[in-house]
Amino acid sequence: MKHSHQTLQKQGAINHAAGIAAEDQIARWYLARGYEVVRRRWKHLEGEIDLILRLGDQLIFTEVKYSKTHARAMQAVSAHQQQRVMAAALSFLALTGQSMETPMRFDVACLDPMGRVAVLENAITA
């Protein structure tokens, strides 16, 4: 099946908008539970982190996924992507003057088409 460049661009724009909407909904989910949003879509050479949150003295680096099912979304986080998120988190700590001793965790937050949120805490580990 052959797609035109314009069709691929349109699909890319739709996917980008869906990703932003998913991040918005996931951010609201965390805010409703007492978290503070520190940064959204933080980018550095090593990679991008969708949401950086704070709860007390702990930083939470969150990868947001939108998919038809939560299980499919969780599977979409590849080992390479996990490494990039961890490297970007270390850069964030360094660039914001925070210690490697800062309490932190890496979550994967999923949103399905019904608007249901599932968050897997500590989904990414070293």
C-alpha cells in the first residue's frame, strides 16, 4: 500500500495532536493526585521526556502513550526508548543543578480512546 507524502504528513499531524491531548489528560490526572508539573515535553540531545513531575522531594519522569489498549501502550516503550528517557533524565538533573541522589522514578502513563488512564509507576528501571 502506497501513501502519498501529503497523507503521511496529515497522519503525522493527527498523531502529534493526539499525543499532546494525551499528555494534557495525563498531566491533569497527576495534578488531581497532588503532583506538580515541572516540565512538559522537555527535550535534550539524549531524548525527550513527556512529563516531569514532582511529588514532595521526588521527581517523576513520565513517558506518555496513547493506544487502543493499555497493554499495547505499555509494550510500545522499547528498551532503546527507555534508555533515552533515562539519559535525558540525567541531563535534566545536571542542567537544573540537582543531585544524582534526588529521589526519582520513571513512570509510563497510558491513555486509551475511552479516556481511561493507567499509570505504571517505576516502569523503567536501570
